[in-house]
Amino acid sequence: MSPMKASLVCVWLLVTLTPVVRGGSPVAATAPDDPPAATAPGRGEVWTLERAVATALANNPTARIAEHRLRAAQALIRQADSALWPKLQFEAGYQRTDNPMYVFGSILNQRSFSPALDFNNVPEVDNLDVRGVVTWPLYAGGAITAQRRAARSGAEAAKADQQAVRRTLAFEVTRAFHNVLKTREFIRAAEAAVRAFEANAAIATNRYRAGTLLKAELLDVEVRLAQARENLVRARNAHELTRRVLANLMGVAQEAIQVADNAPDLPEPPAGTPPQRAELAALQHRVAAAEAAVRAAQAGHLPRVGLFGSGQYDYGFETEGDGASWSAGALVQWDLWDGQLTRGRVQQARAELDAAREQLRQLRQAIDLEIARARLLLREARERVAVTSAAVVQAEESVQLTRARFEQGLALATQLIDAETALTAARVNLAEARADARIAVAALRHALGLPLFDSLEPTDN
């Protein structure tokens, strides 16, 4: 397999097999039914990198899911805060009975008791009971405060998760954008190779007709021309595939994508920049939530104190009596023995806290490795750019000399083929190295948790 063909196959595998992931899970990129019209250019407009990222952040389902989860976490805060407020309930019921206990109770509540009532032969009575009940917890062993703290930590974790999803999506769009530019350069290199081999084939045909070139050498040149055309087809297919990957990430119609010819260079973070990963902040908030969950579970060992009050109205259709009553008081509850239920809850909460702390430690190690790997890949890509740039200059000069010698009958066809193949491979390698260098800068910023575009960062109102 020629170097040109091998490079194009690698690109195709890179595009098809590299998942758009966050934390190892694929990022969904199905286009929504109604994408925001304000972010989608019309047909024929050119997509810049920043606009592509902004559109993906607005359209991609993964970003929307993270937003909905943040709203759900914020709603949990309201639920936790509700425990501080009194509860007001309304109750109503109707019953008919001849049970002596309920009969006497209903008659007394209806204020319709009569001395003529036969205690051994009570009548049937009915009762409409309308009641309002107020309860107010004063102390729950610290469970309410702990649950509120856990809810707030959970909301902060969800907010950090949303930021992590947005930055991961921005990086994936950036990588896909540069892959489009990379495959576009592959097409140009392949087209140049086709033009060169067409010219070489014309020279070889003239020499063959003049009797200065063997038929086998002419066939070698024609075979390499066919291979160059095949590589051009592969390059165009790879470009179309990367273009569709980008459109899929943005959630727009794939036929409408026209990518700009260049992208802005992202600034490289200086050495020693501390990581600011949103994933790290999210786990720290989850550790805080787990600590609060332990405190909430421990509250089961302590008493609970609350106030209650109720107002009641009873009416009997049989007796045509009615009456109102009220009651109020304080209630203390203390589970002296609950079958070790509280103990089990505390053990579970502590185990989950320990697991969260280990996850945090694991994430720190993974982030350190990711940063080191990103810096190494960036250095490697820049070194490759320097090497391949020199290789292109040398290969171009070699092709010019070899073609001139071949035209004069001083070089073999295989020498010319090798020189042309080396030039095409050098051009492909240079395009790949330049794109990889830009992607590596974006990867380093992503590994450090830095935004790719400050203008696309959400602002807190």
C-alpha cells in the first residue's frame, strides 16, 4: 500500500472509529426537530469554527440534556427547602355507620346528643367531616439542614457537569472542523498527484513511441496514475465523511455544510497552568453532597420535634346537627429501636462517601495523565510539522530533478514513481501534522479545563 493510500485509510478510520465522548460515553448528536433558527446559517453560507461551536452548543441533544438535568437539580433545592415551612392540608370525608363508638363520637361532634338516646340500640348516623391540618417540624436531628446542603451541592455538581459537557462538545466540534480541513488538504495533495502522474504518463507515452522507453515502464506509470485517481476518490470520500460528522455534531442538515478554509489559532496555555476541569469541580460537589447525606442519615439517632394544629367541622344529615372543634399541640418522636435501620443507612451513606472520594482521586490522576499526554502530542505534532515541511521542499526538488532526467531518458520510470509518491506522502503528512498541531492545542486547553472561546461561555445572571 502506498504512503498516500495508507494515510487516507488512517484518516477514514480516525473519523469513523473515534467516538465523540465525554468520560467514555458517546455524545449524542442527533439533529433536533426544531433547531434554533438564529444559529443556523442559510444554504450557501460559510461555517466558521466559532459559529459551528455555537450552533452545536445550542442544537446538540447532549448539551440540552445537561441543561435539563441542571434544572432538575435546582428543583431539588426547592424540595429540600420546603421542609422548613409548615404544611397545610385539607381533608374531607363522609361516612354512615351504626357502630356505637363512631355513632356516639359523631353525635357529640355534631353537638346533637340527647338523653333519650338508647345506648343499647343506637341509631344509624352519618357524618360529613371537613378538616384543616397544620404541621410544622421544628427539629429533625439535623436531617433538614443536611438535606438542603446535599441538594445545593447536587445543583452545583449538575452545573459543573453542564459546563463539562459544553466544553467537551466544543472540543469535539473543533477536532471535527480541523479534520474537515485536513481531508481538504488531502484532496489537494491527491489532485496534485493525479496531475503529476498524468504529465508523467504523457512523457512516458512520448518516450515509448520514440522507442526510448520500455512498455513495462509505461505500464508502471499508468498503473500509478490509476492508483493516484483511486486515492483521490478515497480523499473525497473521507472529506465528505468528516463534513457529515461535523454537521451531525452541530445538529444541522448535512447538505448545507460549507466549511471555511481556515480556523483561528487557539493560544497555547503557558506551562504550569493549573487544571480547571469542570468534571473535577462536579466531583468535589458530589463529595460534599455525600458528606451531607451521612449527616442526614445520622439524624435518625436523634429525636424529632414538631408542632401541629387542626380545625374540624362535622355535620350530620340524619341528626341535622353540626359542630366545630379544634386541637393543637407539640409532638416529640424518638426511635429508640428501629431494627438497626438507621445504622444501615449511615453505613450506606459512609460507603458512598468513600466511593465518591476515591472517584475524585481517580479523576485527578486521570486529568494529570491527560494533560501530560496532550503536551506530548502537541510537542510531537510541532516537531512533525518542522520535519514534514522540510521533507516537502526536498521532495519537490527531487521530483523536478527526477522528472527532467526521466524526460531526457536518464532516469527509470520507477525512480520517477518513487519520487512522486514520496512528494504526495510528504504533502499528506504535512497537512496531517499541521491539523494535528491545532487539534493538540485544543486538546491541551480541554485537558486543563480552559474554554476554547470565551465568547461562548455562559454568564451567570
